[in-house]
Amino acid sequence: MASPETLQKLKERFPEAEISEFRGQHRAVVPAGIVHDVLKFLKEDVGLALIIDITCVDYLYYPNAKDRFGVVYIVGHPETAERMIIKTFVNDPQPTLPTVTDLWEGANWLEREVWDMFGIRFEGHPDLRRILLPEDFQDHPLRKDYPLQGRGERHNIPVVTRDLG
Amino acid sequence: MPLEKSTTYIPKDEAQEYLWTMNFGPQHPATHTTLRLILKLEGERVVDADCDIGYLHSGFEKLAEHLNYNQYVTITDRMNYVSPMANNVAWHLAVEKLLGIEVPPRCQYLRVIVAELARIADHLVCNAAVGLDTGAFTFFMYAFNPREMIYDIFEALCGARFTNSYTRVGGLMYDASPKAIELIREFVKRFPRALDDMERLLTRNRIFIDRTKGIGVLTKEEAINRGVTGPVARASGVTRDLRKDEPYLAYKDFDFQICCAQAGDCYARYLVRMAEMRESLKIIQQAIENLPPGPVNVAVSERIALPEKWQVTSTIEGLITHFELIMSNRGFEVPCEEVYCATESPNGELGFYIVGDGSPYAYRARCRPPSFVHFALFPHLIRGHTLSDVVAVLGSLNIIAAELDR
């Protein structure tokens, strides 16, 4: 939940942010162009200085969805329970967002994981490599059009046979 | 004497040709789990470290989209396998938040008890591992003794020692039996002595202090900037603890304190974990003495938890609820909404971001793993220390690779 002052400040500074509430949690949907400014504002002027999570949702098969990827930033206050969810949408063919590693060091690996799993490129990221999957992996497996069983990656691993004779 | 952190001369990239590159892991006893470090060494001093993770990646988040809200609890067991109960509680708390239900008081108390027992088990393993890696083998044995008692309690509660899967949406698998409650009481009685023994063995041990004090220092500003939570952050002076700040379950009923330290080094992390075990024990003691009577599952009319057998056979509501939940084309009614719910797991903030799409399967279930965020710190903490400090820093961050890679 976010305090009323935070919401007030956010509304005044960024009138284009759509703020909604669900089960006591506040969420602001902002255009992709200003997401860096919003997070910078929340960090420096409001005090939500803790990056809790960066993740992504692929809305490909979601009912009534208009955009493909929703990138979710969860920021929190380091001393209170105040927490805010910032969400922005990006689309194919080249989903790109500005990096927030200049604001938080901790965003580095979180953004790398989003790149690895969803293929969303973060402009200006110092080290945007795959993190969980091998370097030569082709797909981004948490996308909805990637099948659960994979595309044969496991079956095509070369088998090293040892000649015991 | 612990070596001073070298700040004077760190070679640049082009001048690094004379440096040793050492591969640490992925199979090494001191990594405890499967992870790999590529260390750049100047003599015995670590100049830089690169972390290579993903060896245990098993697609848990993808699986969450194909298992329903009750089935997925078996996967959460396998995330942080040192404290699976805490993951079970975190997962179902998030699901219940999405569904908008609140579990009965008895269930809340039992969940608090198992989560705190899991915290004690996790801290015991973590501190024991730090001790073991820095040469204190006896301490390791002293720590694993009470851990065995905790596993006996879990076995009495749900039949499984390790992969518990104890929680269900809207309740628990079973109510606690009198035998389990007796075991918990006995644990509360016996554990303080074991903890005293452990503290006497290691807390003022000269060798251990030399190996851990001043090693891997994390300042408060850096801890916040890098999103660190849990005991690692509290050892650096961050006071954030979700049990106090945002009391979920029944935590607001209990009297306990947040344990913090200022130093931010490996030794401070050890002390914070030791102190937290005592506080957890206080919570367990209060919870078990004030355990409310009543059901552990939500009412049948909510159509969330499976009814009891007698309700299925002798009441029409029970029969209908059972049918609705069991048939594969029915199941939970979930709103098309998204929710983030976090708990204070033994390692830090363990959160689940769940997107519901109306079906009994999560559209997306993101796990915010504390180990992942903490392991990103490692190169920062180890720079300038010696090779033998690698194991101390790694142990004190309590990296669980299954949670790291998911």
C-alpha cells in the first residue's frame, strides 16, 4: 500500500499515470517513455528507495489485453511497509525499456533475468547477458508462445560417448 | 589478524594479464549448492569475481502456469529447500490475497509456528555452514541436533520431513495433532540450552572472529541501493522486517523484537541470525500457549478448501463443494487481477507476484527470491579480500541455489 501523500505527489507530478487499487495495493500504469522518470521521482523525492522486484508478464493470451508485455517494478520504503507497483507496457517487435541500473545497483540482475526470460532489452544496461540460461540459448522461455516442454533443446544436447573398448 | 581491504591498487583490465583466473564450483563442497564463481586473483587476494548461475534452473515459474494453486505448493518446497515451510506459507498467503480470503485464527497461528520453526532451521543451517567453512566442525554438529528435532515436528505435522507441502489454499493439510503440539512444547523447552551451547562454542571464538569480523562489509546505503532484505540487511542496520512493518498472519499478536547490527560484516550476520533464533522461539512459545481452538480451514461456503469427509458424505453443501473443487473443468474462482504479497522468509523478503486470469491456474506466478538479490552482492563484497574469505562471505549470505535459479 502507498500512503495518500505519495499518491498525491505522483498524481501532481505525472498526471498521465493511471493509479488503481486492488486488495489494498496501489498500482500505477505509466507510459514506457516516462517510466524511468517516475521511478527516479519515487526514489529521490518520495523516499521509495528500495527496489524490491522487477518482473514481466506476457499478456499474449490474457483476456481483454491490448499490449503484449507488462513490465512490473515494485518499489518499497526501506523503513516502513509502504510499497508501490509501477507497471508499463511494451510491445513487439523490439520491446525496449530504459534501464534503471543507474538508480539502483540491485536492478542489474533483475533486469538481466527479465531479458533472459522475456527478451525485453534494457537500453543502457552495463552487462545485459543471459543469467539463468546458457549463452547459446535461442528463445525466451517465459513468453507464452514458448511451450512448456521446450523446443527440443534438451533432446539435442550432444552426447559424449566414451570408448571403453 | 584479518587482512585490511585493499583500496590502494586494483589493476585495470589491460593490466590484468598476470592475474590468476580461478574457477570455483559448480561442484565444490564450500559452495554448498551448485553455483560457479570465476575469481580473478592477485596472489591470494581476490581482485574481481564473476558469478555464473543457472545450473539448477528448472523453470519453476513456467511450471506455475501449468499447475493449479494447490499443486504448485509442492514446487515451492523445492525453492528454498532449507526452509520449505516458509515458502509454503508465502505462496498460499499470496494466493489467498488474490482470492481475498482470510484463514481462521487457528490456521494463522499454526502457520506462524511452522514459519518460525523453518526460520530456526534455516538459521541453524546457515550459521552451521559458516562455522564449518571457517573450521568449526563441532559447532556444525551442535546446530544439526536441534534441526533434527524440528524435522521430527514437521513429520508429526504433515508426514514429510523435508518437502512438507503443508499449506493448502484456505487452510492446512491437517490440523496439528496432540503429538505434534507436545513435540513443539518439548522443542521450546530444550532449544534454549542448545542455543546457549552454540553461542558458547563460537560467538567468542578467536579463530572464528578473525575469519569473519571485517570481512564482506555491506554499508546501510549500499544494502538499500542493492535491494537487500532480511538478516543480511538487518546486519547492516536496515530495520525493515515485514513481520513488524506489515504484520501478516497473526504476527501482530506476538511480542518479539527485530534484531539488528551495525557492522554489516560476516560476523554481524552471524550474530543477527543467532539473535533472531531466540526471537523466533519467543514467537513459537507464545503461539503454542495461545493456540486458538476451531477449524483450520475456511468455511465450506467459501468453496476454497476441501471439506471434511463427513461433510461430503452427509451434507449437500459439502458434496457440492467437493465436486466443484475436484472436477477438472471447475476449481477456484479467481479474479482477473494481479497481486504482490511478500513475507519475511528466513532469508529475506520472499514475495510472489501472481496474475490471475479467472482459471484455477496462475497466469503468471513470479517468485521474488531473496537469494537471487543477495548473490548479486557477492562480487561487491569479496573484492579486496583473500581467497579463504570467499567461503565465509558465501556462507554468511546463505545462498540457496535452488531458490537462486528456480
